Amino acid sequence: MDPLTLILVAAFLGFGALVFGIGNIVQGRRMTQAESRLAAFTNGKSPSGTQIADDIVRDGLNSASGLVGKLFGRFKNLPMFFQQAESPLRIEQFILVCAGTAAAGGLLAILARSPAALISVGAICGFACPWIWMWMRRRRRFKKFEGQLSGALELMARALRSGHSLSSGLDVVASEMPAPISVEFRKVHEEQNLGISIDQALKNLLRRMPNMDLQFFVIAVCIQRQCGGDLAEILNKISGLVRERFKILGQVRALTGEGRISGIVLMALPPALFAAVYYLNPEYVMILFEREEGRKMLFATGFLQVLGAICIKKIIDIKV
């Protein structure tokens, strides 16, 4: 191995060891702030992992200390991002995973005898993989919640017509509907039982699950509590509106399917061809890295790739 490769390997290993050590220090605390509060309510008994999962995610940054806490202290929405994705990992654990994937990406690039410029690209791609997974998990949970909202509103309307209160309707949804909507409505019901007003609890739900249809529901409940009215009828109308939007959205997705597939192919084809040509004839590809004109071409190609992805996204992203 040449000296540059050894230096890069040592740098990756040193960075991974540093982050791992910081993570062990952070995880070595006996109780987080959320665990301490819950332990006080349970007469000193340590709560189970399922009971404290949401509080751990919400207070992840507050409980993190040292370099990790200072580094991510500016990202105020990061705990909410993890809560929306229902992350199985704590923030500090997720950072360790990102460091490990970054080191793995760089090492794979070194083992593939890639140019020095591609080693950093491999590390960046490895670091981005856990974030992409978390973002896809969050997006999938949002879509599932959106698909369940119409049925939940209809169930609440039936509960109100049968004589139940709004709080009981929320409890019915939390008991009868599957996750994730049951989890979110259970949080609203529990917040109300702890003394938070129903309006504020619903606003907290809207902050956790930003959705246009849910916003209609929250606004309707707030107005009805101030001015009165038949809330069951309002919920039925919102449920019908949600169903119609889903029907139109399905048609739009069917019509724009060709555009989405074309965008995926156009975005994936240049990197795939580059990898194939590099595997078959590395000397031919190295001209792009050894010459100034080649480096400019690479920069222009990356810029045009990003610009093309944005344009395709704008074309196929139709608001309904």
C-alpha cells in the first residue's frame, strides 16, 4: 500500500474510534432525564423500554453530552425527525452507525483501488446511507398515517353519534386502529388526561405529523369547541374529502409513473456506466481525475445531474 492509502485508512479508523469512545461515554449514564421523571412517577422503579422510547427520542439532544451534543445542538428539529420516523435507535447510537458506514464506504473504495477523490465520495455515501434509510422510514410512516386518517375520522364520527365525547373518540381510534395512527392518537389522549387542553394536544399531533388533511381536522375541532356545531357531521365531510383526494392522487401517480421511472433510470445510468467502464478499463477513466479538464467535466456532470433531478421532481410532483 502506498503512504496515502495508509494515511486514509488510519484517519478512518481513528475517527471511528473517537466517535465510538464518545458514544460509550454518553451511553454510560445510568438514567436519562426522561427516565428519571418516569422513575419518580413509578416510585423509583425503572420503566420498560417501550414506555420510555418516545421520551428518549424527544429528549435525545438534551441528554447527549460532550462533542456529540455540541455538534448537533444547533439542529433543533433533529429530535422531532427521529420521533416522526419512530427511530429504534437513540441519536448518539445513530451517529455511531453513520460513522461506521462512512468508514466502511471509504474502506470499500480503498479496497476497490479507487482514485483518492472517490475515497472521500465513498465515505460520504456511506455516511448518507443511514440518513436516507431514516428519511425513507419517516416518509413511509407519514404515508401510512395519511392512508389511515380517513377511516379514523369516520370511526370518531360514529363514536360521537353514539353519544361518546371527543376524548372517548380519540381513545376508540387508539384502541381499534392499527399503528401509526393509533400510536399518535393515544399520545393525544394521554396528553389530555395529563391536563393539556385538547386543542394543544391536537396541535402537538399536527406538529408531529404534518398533514394537510389532519390540519383540517385540528382546525375544525378548535372552531367547534369555540363556536359549537355538529362535529360528527364535520368529521364525515372531512373523511369524504380525504377519500376523494386519495382517489385523485392515485390517478395522478398512475399518470406520472412513466416520468418517475424515467427519472430513476436517467439518474442511475451515469454512475452505473462510470463503474462499468472503470472496472473494464481504469486507465481510460483516470483521465477525468488526472487532468484539469476532466475534473471540471466531473464537477459540471454532478451539477447537471442534481439540476436534472430537481427538474424531473418538479414535473412529476403534482399537488392534489
